[in-house]
Amino acid sequence: MGDFSKAFEFYETAHKRIEETLHVNQSGLAASYSNIAGMHHDMNNYPKALEFYEKAHKIWEMALPSNHPDLALSYNNIAGMYYKMGDFSKATEFFKKAQQIWETTLPPNHPSLAIFYHNIGVMNYNTNHYLKALQFFEKALKIKEIVLPSNHLDLATSCSNIAQVYYNMNDYSKALEFYEKAHKITETALPSNHLDLATSYNNIGAAYYNRGNCSKALEFLEKAHKIKEIALPSNHPDLALSYNNIAGVYYNMSDYSKALEFFEKAHQIWETALPSNHPDLATSYCNIGQVYDNMDDYSKALEFYEKGHKIKEIALSSNHPDLALSYYNNGRMYYNMDDHSKALEFYGKAHQIWETGLPSNHPDLATSYNNIGAVYYNRGNYLKAIEFFEKAHQIWETALPPNHPDLALSYNNIAGVYGNMNDYSKALEFFEKAHKIWETALPPHHADLATSYCNIGQVYDNMDNYSKALEFYEKGHKIKEIALSSNHPDLALSYYINGRMYCKMDDYLKALEFYEKAHQIWETGLPSNHPNLATSYNNIGQVYYNMLDYPKALEFFEKAHKIWETALSPNHPDLVTSYKNIGTVYNCIGDYQAALKAVQNALEIQQKTFQEGNRAFASTYSLFGSVYRSMKDYSKALLNLEKSVTILQQTLPENHPDKAVGYNALGDVYRLLGDYQKALTFHQKALNIQENVQCNPLQCATTYTNLGETYREMEDYSTALSYFQKGLEIRERKLPKSHPDLAVVFHNMAKLYLSTRQYNMAMKNVQQAIEIAQEKLPSTHPHLVEYKETYEKLQKEL
């Protein structure tokens, strides 16, 4: 069996005898030519087969009537050879000639006609003419349904062919309908472990998979697999393909551990059955890499992507699209691992291939520019980022409809860069362009629309337009409340952002409400020692601090600190912040030793982490200065404040608002030391900055108050009163009525009125100071003690 050379020798001997005894136009000679053609066909020698089929055809053309069925068969044979040789136009020409004869000479339900329709259907299918293929496959099926029994396997083949056409046309419901028809026949006609039955199960599984019904897909793919496991050797490539299909379903169900298990089973077979540089082996490595990728195990993903990549580099041409995709995957892994230089290298290699192989306006090229832009963005090179984002945008703008989501994403990326470049007007412009598209393209409660509102809110936030920021944050929040579960982390983040806005707008009760809502979600969803929970405690503590509820502030700051102390490395910056927050509260409640201890802990961490002179030290030395000032140890206060100011002078621009705060604090200590000229010099330096750049009005109020106190002690009472009134006007406008900073101004003014013998005005102001202090400060607080002393002096005068 299969010894074509022996058979061919026999046919040639027989043919010579026929040539010697028959005239060249007789049918016996034609049949001999046809037999020789058939042998060449079986040997895959299609040009030779065509040659002999044509010789046979010439004889039949002369010997037979023009509508003879044998002539149709001859046309069909010639068409078949052209088809095998890939000359589809010639094949179509001869198939049509055969069709004309058979359709006129044979009854409409003749089996030969069904075979013929099937052949034309196959040719159209393989040339991607699916509607034509469907037309002929359906004609073949109609005949078979008439002439064959209902459980005949040829009927199953016909149904399967129609299903495959629908499948390739992405009409999976129709594909499933015909696959199931085929399966019913196959199931009754074949033994339960027949491989054709496995193919049938596999086809149905594939249709369910493409309809998104992964559980049904898995059911049928596993049925197919059970048959293959019995019928095939354990290392058969078809078994590997079966494992691979099952893995693909688990992957789409996000069951990555199961996907990995089956991809690895497939890989083990391919690794033994295929050569080491086979492209299918590369695909297998990449499948495993993709699973690790989705499990966020980027180092393992990269390991397998690189194995696949090495094969592709050997097996593919240097400009092959699959090689570009491989470079892209490697680049993406390096990007996710924050190795931006490596990411840029591989994205660049992918881009070179796409740039030479694709039209200049191809969307994939835009994606490539976008990826490179993202790397530059994350490296902080915003000018290069904007260059590549804009290149991507130009392509998308011409290639996509004006409301396409990818165009919105492009606007969004450009906006993000402008935001980081502090060009907020440009950022707002592009975020709003993105938002317009998403608003029309997405349903009103889509998560991306919520993100868009929040992006716009963030820009207004950075522009210090807190009311506008809150407006957009709240729009985003409303969507999240509808679209997300009540304990979703993104909803917690949204509550936090709204809380932060209310805090910036000094609406502390609202801030507390939203911070606590965020905290409830984090408290139920996070481990008890999670750093985010510490941040939440810290935020709540900050609100209580701003509300002057120092015991509550201390309670929450200490809760935050306990978590940070166990969850973070001993030199972590968040621990520094925590110690300083605790120190600040202790300073406010007059526990100065506890305050000094906390600030010292912060300083010791910074000294292990930063070089001397780092800007981070400035606020720490300033806090030391503040505590020593409260303790009336003015020389130590001066020493620490001078250290703070020196660092600020070396690390900040000339007119930075933080410099003004430093100058002001230093001036106040010089006043307390009685060096009024130096005090005035530093207060004036502070005021020169604060009156000429945008800064916190309350900081300016402190400078006015300190200037007033300096002039009061210099007995320039009219100038002092002028500054006190300026400071008081700002504080009354910006602070709650019972804020201790108001008490400070009232007490200063009381002392001024006492010095100028305006005792009634003095009494009015000192009583206001005492009333606030008694509500907000401990009974032993030095400020309250001082206010009461002034009150007693006044009583003596009165």
C-alpha cells in the first residue's frame, strides 16, 4: 500500500499497450491518461497531473457530446488541479464548466452534484469568500438531506462545513446551531471515543467560547479532551492543542492558576514533540508569560516572554510583525517593573519594525508612539513624553472617528503631561476634550466617566480652586456610588478625596464625615496593620487638629503611628511625618517634653536617611524652634529656627512662601529676645514675599500679628494696632470663632489697650481671649495662664 512507483510503472506499461492498439481519440486512451494523472495527483505532482488530465480531456472533448457527464468530471478534475496549485481563477473557470453540464444533465438531487457543490464550497471557503462558500455548502446539504439517511456522516460533514463558515463570519450562534446538528449525527454514528467526536465537541466548545459562555465552552472542550487522552499517545501535538484550548478558557475566566496548569501541560508536549526553535513553542512560552503577566508576576512573565522572544529572533525575519509584538511584550514587562530604560529599549525595537512595515497613519503605530510617550512620562521627561503623545494623537485624529474612546485616551495622556508640567490651563483644556468624548461614547454611570470628572477636579485642585474641584470630584463620586459596591476601594478613595477638599475649604465637619466613610471601607477591607489604614487615621487626626480637638487628634495620630511603626522600615519618611504630627499636638497642649521627644525621634530618622542640609530638615528644626519658643527657651528656639531658615535659603527660590514662614518665626524669637530691629527686618522680609506671591492668607495674618506685637513692645501703639487689626480681619474671615489663634490676637490687643490705659477695650479683648482658651485649651496651658494673668492686672487697674 502506498507504493506509488510500482503502481506508476504498471500504469505506464498498460498505457503504452493502449497507445499501440487504439486510435488517439478513443475513450480507452483518455481513461489511461486520467489514471496516470490520478497517480501524479496522489504523488502531489500537480503540474504533471494537470498535463495528463488535459490530454484525457482533449480526447473526451472530441469523442463525447458537449453535455456528457464524463466531460463534466474531466472539467472537475482539471479545476481540482488548478485549485491545488493555487490558481483559483482558473479553478473557478473549470468548476463552472463542470457545473453547467451537471446542472443540466443530472437530476437536481443527484449525489454527484452534492459532491461538486461541496468542492466549490471548499474552494470559496479557503479563498475567504464565505458567502459564496455558504451558498454552495447549503446546496450540497439540501441534496444530502434528500438522498442520505438522517444519521449519515456525510450530513454531519456538511453541517460542520456550514458551521465553520458561520464561525469565520463571527456569527457564533448560527455556527453553534450547525455544529450541534453535526454533533447529533456524529454522536449516534460513531463510537464514544472516536476522534471525530472529539473534533465535534471541540468545535462546539470554540463557538461557546467566542460567544463569551466560558463555562459551556469548558464543558465541551473537556469532553473533547477526555477522548483525545484515550485515543492519542500522551505526547501527541493534538493533545497539547487540547490542553492549550482549555487553558485559554480558564485564562478568560481569570482563573490564572488553572490556566497556568493547562498551558504548562501543553508546553511539556510541545517541548518534546517540536524542534527547539519552532514558532509554536515560542507561542507556548508567550502564553505562559501572559498568565504570569495577568497575575502581576512580571519577573516570571518576562522570563517566559524572553524564552519565546529568543525563538522568534531565530525563526522569524528581523522585520516580522510577530517579532515586533514580542519586543512590545518585553517592553511592557520592563515598564511594569519600573525599569524604564529597558522598557524604552524594547518599545523602540518594536517601533522600528512597525515604522518600516506599517503605513504612517496606522493605529498600531500610534499605540507604539503612545507607549514610548508613557515611558518618558514616568521618567519625568515631560517634553519627550508630550512629543510622542502628540505623534500618537495625530495618527488617531486622522484614523479614528472624532468620538472614538482611543482619541479620548490620547487627550487624557496629553493632559496628564501638562498637569505634571504645572501648565494647568492646558491640562484642563485636554482633560475637557477627553471628557466630551467619554460623555457621548459611554453610559452615564461608566467608571471611566467618573475618572474623567476626577481628572478635571484634580486640575482645579492644583489651581487652588477648591469649590470647582469639589464640584467635579462629587460628580465622579456619584457615579462611583452607583457603579461600585459599597465597600469598593475606589469608593474609599473617592470619599478620601472629597474629605481632603472639605479640609482645604476649612469645612472640617464635612471633611471628618468623608474621611470616616473612607476609613470604614479601608477598615473592613484591609489588614489591621496596612499602611493605608495608618494614612486614614492620620487624616482624621489632622481634621481633629484643625478643629482644635487636640486629645482626639493625638488619639488618631498615635493610632496611625502604631501601624507605621510595625509596617514600615524604621527609617521610613512616613514615620518622620508621624512623629512631627504627634510633636505638634503635644506642643499645642503644653506637654513640651513629650513634644521634644517626638521631634527628636523624627530628626534621628532624617539624620540616618538624608545628608545634612536636605530640605526635609527645615520643617523639623522649625518645629524644634516652635516648641522651645513655647517653653520660653528663646536661645534654643533661635538656634533651631536659624538652622531651618538657612536650609530654606539654600534650597528654595527667592520668593517661596515657605521662606516667609521661616523669616516670620525667626523674627518673632528676636522680638522675644528684645532685638526689635532684627525682629522687624525678618518680619518685613516675610511680608515682602507674602504680599507679592500667592500664599496662605493665614500665614500673612501671622506676620501682621507678629509685626503688631513687635511695634507694641517698641511702644509704637498706633502702628501696632494697625497690624493687629489686619491680622485679626484675616483670621476672623478664615478661622472658626473659637480658634486659639484668634485668642492670641485678642490678648495682644488687650495688652496694647492696657499699655495705653484703655481699660474697657483691654477687658473686652482679654475676656474674648480667655473664653476661647477655656473652650479649646487645657486649664494648665501657658497661653490660658498668661491670659488670666493679664485679666488680673486689668482688674487691679479697674
